[in-house]
Amino acid sequence: MDRKADARKKIQLGGLIVKAGLDYMHPQDAYILYSMLLDCRNTLENKPEVKKHWARLGKRLLIGENN
């Protein structure tokens, strides 16, 4: 991945933090977000059925924002 594509990916992922309303957190609290994401990754690895649930819910919420 080139630098421009990598930067775009990081900006888009950061945008999800904003959309989720978690951007109020101070950068010093990044360890909280990091552990939340690791917990989600762990859940996805141990309970693959959750991925479909989260995908449906996330898609509905993101599409709903555009209407």
C-alpha cells in the first residue's frame, strides 16, 4: 500500500471514531479505544456469528445517516 492510500485508510477509520461519537476522548486515553478494538477483534475471532450481526447493524446505521 502506498503512503497516499495508507493515509486515506487511516483518515476513513478515524472518521468512524467520530461517527461513533468517541472523538471526545483525549488522545491520552487512546489505550481505552485500543483495548475496546482489541476486545472486538477477540470477539470476532471467537464468535464469528457476531460479524454478521455487527455488519447488518452497522450498515443500517451508516445508511440511515445518509437519509
